[in-house]
Amino acid sequence: MKESLTPVTNRFVIEAPWVARAARPGQFVIVRVHEKGERIPVTLADFDPDQGTITVVVQEVGRTSRLFGALAEGETVMDVAGPLGEPYVLRRQGTVMGIGGGFGAAALLPLLRALNQQGAKTEAIIGARTKELLIVEKELQHWCRQVWPCTDDGSYGFHGLVTDQLKKRLEETGPVDEVVVIGPMPMMRAVASLTEGFKVPTQVSLDPIMVDGTGMCGGCRVTVNNEVKFACVDGPFFDGHAVDFAECTRRNKTYIEEESVVHAG
């Protein structure tokens, strides 16, 4: 199944029974659209072991994601490797705030659903540049006692950044027991900086450069608590207050010139 969520974002339900049976909230898969394509990591937005399917949400930002987005319903994704990474550790009580930026909001769904089912109180803040780029608000409302949508331009919901809404929530309503963040690196860095001041434990889902997803290539190396970790096998979730975000940002820009080149074929 293919569903358009925004002009540049699609949700795909893919037949992958072995992956679906083993998947846990917070894990990801690595996909390859065709035999000459690059391998890209994509966080699982859902999985159904009974139906043998997994769900991924892909935003078209580069050549490979555009190729993925161009797939029609019924077509085949050549490779799906996974599930990869360590699952998110679920709390059984307390209040957990999920924060999703852009397509990261979809990756929050299985986490917040599982947390809710285990008895935790769940809330969510989701952000995008404009109303038309916001996704999965209604789905999140089913599993959260409160969902705050934010838009940069004020076209819908709270006018401002997710950090502005989070600060307002923490100041007006009180602390939460944990914050979990999935989205662009600058957003995760900003949220972690804010929650550190409020002394709220914060988990971030890191998405550095990744090739094999099994810890062999070393491309996804990150520094956490002054120790070298690999996002693909030690993560993707890490203590946001212990991550060296400056290093992560530099490493993610290593191949920025190559990534801007449009290859033929």
C-alpha cells in the first residue's frame, strides 16, 4: 500500500513477514530500491506480525528517497534488511513526551502506542514548516492524552518551534518523566539543550551516515559520554544530554558535496 501524507512524504506498507515478526518499537530497516541504488536507513513507523507487513514513511529529500517516493502501489522494493538497532526501552509508568519533527512524527507512533498500552501517560509535540507538511496528528491523538501540532509559519496549531511549545508545556503544567525525540539533528540538539535545563531525561534517535547497519563500516560512529558508539548497533536511541551533537553535525556534512550531485540513471 502507498499513501501520500504530504506533497513530499509517502507512507508505504511493505510485505516483509520475517522483519514484521521480529520488529520492536524504535528499530529501523535499511532499504534499497534497485540493484544500483544506495542503501538508506528508515525508521519503522509500524509493523504487523499477523499481516506480515511493516510500515515506513519516506520524505523525498535526496535522489534515493525520490526514487522510493516514485514507486507505485504493487511495485517491489528490492532489499529490506532488518529489523536493525536496539529497541526503545519502554517505561511502564510515568509521563512520556514524544517530540517529532517532519517525518519523524511517524516514527513516534509505535513507541507511544506501546508506552500507552503498558500504562504510561503519553503526550506528543509534532512540528513542520507548514500545515500541509504535518503528519499523523490524528493517529497520535488515539494514543496520547494531548497532541500539540506546531508550524513555523503559524498556519496551524502553535506558531513556533517544537522547543517553544515544549518549554511552554514544562513551565505551565510541570515536568514529565522522559522526553523522546525523533527528527532532524538540529531539532534534537535544541530539545536536548532545553530539557537539560529542566533536568528531564531525554532520548534522541540518531541518524548519522550509515552504510551496512551492522557495525562493520563505522560510518555511523557517534560520541556519547566521551565513548565511541555506533548508532546502528548501540542505538539509534541515546541519552540526548550525553551526545556530542557538534561532532554528529560535522560528520553528517562529510559528503554534502557528493550528496548534492545528481547522478544519471
